[in-house]
Amino acid sequence: MNKQTFSDITESVRLEDASYANLFGDGKSISQTHRQRFEADAEYRQRLVETTRFVYDTHAGRIAPARFAEAMTTSDFPILLGGIFDLALLGGYREYPASYEMWCKIDRDVRDFRTRAKTTINLPDGALGRVGEREEYKKAGATEGQFPYAVQKFGRKFGFSWESFVNDHLGAFSGTPKALGRAARRTTARFATSLICDANGPAAGFVNLGNNNLVAPGANSALSVTSLTAAANLLSQQMDTGGEPIFNDPAVLIVPASLKITALQIVNALQIRAQTAGGADAGGAQQLDTTNLFQGLKVAVEPYISRIITNGTVGRTAWFLAADPAQSERPAVELGFLQGHEEPQIAMKSPNAVMVGGGDANAFAGDFDTDSIEFRVRHVVGGAAMDPRMIVGSFGQ
């Protein structure tokens, strides 16, 4: 068999049936564990194709449930089925929009659950001083900053009865892995958003007038070309520890779902009407039609802004403007994932029964006491708000 992508394999057994996508997702996602074996072992690839077709045909009613139950008693079928479950789980995880990746720096190499003190060295980025002949070079003042955080474990169990499995067979659990994957992605999105928001609006200890990263509340703080210009100016005025400019460029506009259309209208406009600053020499303020300088901004829609900000209507109007998280060693927000567990993992409870005739019960025989069949998803993520100079917020009202 020629080496194929997993997408090629799942497409080869689609059989023009729309229900296939509901069972297996988009066919592009598979865990790293199964992917490594898939790429290295031609026999495993062939058997995974056969298992995929077998499960699909069972779900479509072309294979009797008894044959599926018999296959579950073999030593290798549950292992192969694990690859199919991973496919559905990660399909659900990756289908949910991950806009936090636009404005958070991602560290996928957190080694354990201990609190890690992310250390940064703050060096003045100003011009170099002149050094005369035979003069000693002057030391630059440097300070260390620490941003402690630890990854945390999140999870959920989901179960259904053996009767449901018998009555509906694969339909009883076909959507479960995908739903659990989607829940893991939402967990990360909520957690990331909680680092820049609190119940009252932009997180008060992180986005405030003292940090010079809050658009002054008032009539002009609602999302518009005027307020976005003010936010961009605040971002560009940020200084490093030595009082030197950082040269922050606005990169991502973060908005709740209620401001998505407004944000896209601003960012996608070819021209905007801007007002110049007034003054005696300038002859007063002027209205100018000019090229839209915000066209390069990415729009990150974060629905959890309105879920976390619960005080009044601020959750529907608050917005943020962030610098590129790859621009600095001190991003506005960093998310960390446990090494080897960068994406959610699914497990099924092993049956705790032994058949009277000998041998273990198959995985779908259910619990000894209740006949229940259970799945569990585990997801590990952590993070911290780091440098307020990399983000500007607004209450939007």
C-alpha cells in the first residue's frame, strides 16, 4: 500500500454518505501517538483502513452489531479503534475556532505541573553609547521579570447505558469523542480570555490607566476608527524599562461576538475618514479620506468576553488591541501545554467483568454493577497575563 495521509484514507471509505463526517470528523486529525505509528508501519496503515471501513459500515447498518461485538473481543481491534476515537476527538477539538492563538504566545513544552517562574531579562533597547579610545564599555542596566504559572488538569466523564448501545449501537457514542474535543477547545478559550477580563470589564490589575493601556472610558471608547486609533497610539507609546520606545505594532483586534461585524467593517474598509489634530498652525481640525491603515489587523472573535464580563453591558462592548505575541519575549499572554499532552486525550473505562466462559468482557460490555459505558477526556493547560505593554483594552462605553 502506498503511503497516504490519514485524510486520504478516511476519504477512501466515505462512500458518498454524509453521515460519515458526523462519525469521523474532517479526516485530518489524529493524535501524535497514532500518527507516528501510522507513518512508520505500512501494515498498521492497512489495518487502520480496514478498521475505519468496518466501523463506518457498522454505523451505516451494513454490518450486524453481533460482528462488531465479536471484533471487540480481539486483542488488536480496540487498539485500532482508539485511533478512530482520537480522530473524532481531535476533529472536534480543531474544528472549534481557536482565535486565542492569534494573541497568545503558545508554549508546548511545559514539563510538569509545578509552578514555573517564567523569567525574562529586561534590557534597555535604546541607542548604543559612544565608546572612546581605550575607554571601558558601559554596562546596560538589566532587570529580571518573573511570571509564575502552572498548567492545570481539566476533564469530564461521559457515559451511557449498555441498553443504549444495544438499541442504537455506534450511534450511541459516535458523537461523544467529537463533543468532548470541542469542550476541551472551549475550556482553553475561556481560560485565555479570563486572563485579560474580569467580571467588570478588562482585567483591572492588568489593563488600567496606570499601565497606560486602557482607552479612557467615555463616549469615544466604543469600537470605531477614532477609538482604534487612540488604542494604536497607546500601544506605540509604550516604553521599556530604560524609557526607550518598544515600537509596538498593533496586530490583533480582539472583540466579543457582538462586535464581530463592526470590527470586520473597520478592518476591511478600503478607505476611512480620519480627523487631523487641530492647532493654530494647522488651521483647525480637518476631515480627511485616507487609505485604511488598519487593513492588516487580524480580528480575533472571543465569545467568552461576554461570558466572563457579567457586570452590565460591558461584556458586549469591551474590546482589545494586541501586539503580535511573537514580537517579544514578554507577550501580553502566554499559554502553556504539558509536553506530550498538547491536545486533549480520550480514554474509555475498561470493563471490570470476566466472562463465565473465560476471557475478559469486551470494552462495550459495560460496568459489572451498572452496565454503564464511560468515556473520559483529559486536557492540560495553564498560562498567565505577562506584559501589559503588549495590549490595550477598552470598556467600549
